[in-house]
Amino acid sequence: MALATVIGAVTAWQAREVAKLRERVVALEEQAADDHLRFRDAIRLIRALQRHIDELLGFLRLHVPGMEPPAADYKIPATLQEEI
């Protein structure tokens, strides 16, 4: 009888843990989907900003010949370079 009680308690505990883990998986999947959308939006923004920089450089070179803008002091990480 005591063994059945212990087994029942362990089974109930496992069921609670499984339920918690399932909730956590659902939350993490939702967060991953949200992060993916945010990452995609960030890439679009970076591309737009790069186009804008190129346009500004073109205007500067056109209207102020012989003057070059300072070199960019940033570097796009290799992990993002492929996406951009």
C-alpha cells in the first residue's frame, strides 16, 4: 500500500512537471516567433539605412567635390553580413 502511495505521488509530481514544461515550451516558441519577426524588421531597417547612407554620400560627392566623408568606424558583424 505504501509503495502505491509513493508511486502515485511521484506520478502526480511528474505530471505537474510535464505541464510546467509544456507551458514553458509554448512560451518559448511564441518568443522565438516574435524574435524572428523583430530580427527580420531590424534587417529591413539596416538595409534602408545603408541605402540612405549611400544616397547621402552620393549627394556629398556631387555637391562638395574633392571632399570625402570620414570612414565608417563600425563593422557589421559576420553573423549579420549574410542577412544584409
